[in-house]
Amino acid sequence: MNEKTGTEPAIDFSEEIFSEGTGQTDEGKSDSRPPAGAGDEGKPAKKRSRKGKEALFFLRDMAICLAIVFLVLQIIGPTIVYEHSMDETLHPKDYVFLNKQAYSFGGTPDRGDIVVFESSLVDENGIHKKLIKRIVGLPGDTLEIHDGYVWVDGKKLDEPFTRDGETIGDMDEISIPENDYFVMGDNRLVSLDSRSPEVGLVREDDIIGKVIFRLFPLSRIGLVS
């Protein structure tokens, strides 16, 4: 006689086996991601280092710019014309540049150059005035003025740049010594220059530079000759 036997329900051990095989439970599963904030300790130091480098680059660039400006100012000098003695070539309020090294390294002033020099004239503060004139006579020249013209070594100079086309005031022949220059303004009627004992001949050492360029007014911008 067949008797029904009682059977116990089957138990599923799969979850336990899985847990035992891996050694991990839902609560104990490890997280491979680093905790929040890990590795941030070095970021402020990197930022400070980057800012420091930027500051050094800025200081370096500023030093280079200042050095360039310094070097340029050793060569080029700006000045403003105040009087009418150089009309029609230069006018009051003309802003011009000088080449301060034009006569360095073997260069010498030439006839026709427009130069700025320190004169023996003084202002109300006792400071020597700087004048702007054109070189007419060179060292070794014999120069005289008569009949409305300048004569060098017995030959009449061609001076198309003079305002009125003539040079007033006769002057006996002189010999120009070494390192001295005879200068006059292009506006011979009003210019105070080497014709006057107040100015006289100009020593080469007193020449500051040669006028090379006019920047202002813009309508007359360009090289000066």
C-alpha cells in the first residue's frame, strides 16, 4: 500500500552560495571609486604655482618693454619747435624727432643738416637754451655773406629752402675752425644764429641730434630735410 510520505520544501541556497563564494553581501560590497575630495590636496598648490609663473612672465615682459623704450630713447629724441626761425621748413608747434646717434660711430655733421644744439643763450631760469638751425658752414670752410647770399670758399651757395631766397646782413669772411659749425635758420630775416656773437659758431660736442622726422601736424608728417 502506497503511503504518501511528507516531503519538505526545497531550499534555494543560491544566494548564500553566491555570497559565500564572493565574500560580499549587499551591505559589504566594496566601491572601487575614490572617496569624494580625494586628490584635491594638490590643486591649490598647482594654482599658486601657475599664478607665480604668470607673474614672472609678466615681470619679464615688462622688463623687456622698458629696456626697449630705454634703448629707443638713447637713439631717438622728441622735441617741439617754438619759434619762427626755421620757417618755411619747420613751424611753431611742429613735433619732430631727432636722431641722437646720427654723428656717433664715425658720423659727422654735413652741410644742410637740421640740428638741435645747446646754445650759450640762457633763459630766465639760467638754463641754456636749445636752438634748432641748419648747418651752413663746415670745419675748414671760409665763409662770408654779401649781396644777399652766403659764399663758401668763394662760391655762392644754392639754398632753395630759405624762406625769402636771400640772406640779409653782410659778414666779412671767416675761417671755421676744426669741430666748429656755422648755422643759420631758414627764415634769415628773424633767425638768431651764427651771424650773431650771442650764438656764434657751434661746437660739435654741443649738437644734441639731427632732425629726421616730423610727426605733427599730421598734414605735414614725414621726413625732414
